Amino acid sequence: MKLKTLAVLASGLIALGTVPAWAHHSFAAAYDTTNAITVHGVISQVLLRNPHSWFVIDVKDASGKIEQWSFEAGTPSGMIRNGYKKDVIKEGAEVTIKGFRARDASQNRGMLRELTTADGKTYGMFGPQEGPGK
């Protein structure tokens, strides 16, 4: 009886240990890193929350219609370490985002590589982008 109880407990602990790994996805699984995109628009929302930050922008298409795009970025603490400060980019700010498109091309989503403000400041997943060619 003790062996059966121990086996059930061990199985439960193993199952609980896999939940965080299952809940957290890989950027490579969701985004096509061979499909680079550049999108220009106006910030409608900045979400600094775990596990990843999000930048939502309104983009005018060729016909003038507004499309909403969402770009997933690093963790809030990682973005701050890379030079981004909370409330630096506010709703209504004009930005250009370079990144990688979602594997599901029906979604207006991407992974942020770098975000450049109208005044030329650039923030990214991999630290402040400085100098020529950013």
C-alpha cells in the first residue's frame, strides 16, 4: 500500500513540475525568425506584465484602414535592463517596430526585435541600440 501511495505522489509531483514548462512557450514556436517585418504606427497600448511585455500599435494599411498589431517583447525586468523605462512610450506615440511575424500569418502579431520612437531612440529585446545602423 505504501508503494502505491508513493507512486501516486511521485506522479503528481512530476505532473506539477511540467506545468510551468508547458505554460511558457518558445519564441521560435510562435514566430518565424526568417520572416522579418517592419511596421510603423501609433502606440495604442503598452503592457509591461509577466511573462512578456506587449506593445500594441495602430497601423494604417495601403487603403487608410487602421489595423491593430501586437508585438511580444521580453519580460518587464529584461526590457528595463535593456534601457526601456516604464511610461517612456505613451499611448499616441508614433513608433516603428522591427521584428518577426507570427507563424500564423492570419494574425497581426509579431515578436519585437527593436522599437524606434519618432525622436530616434531605439529600444529592443537585446539591449539599447546605438550608433550607425542601429
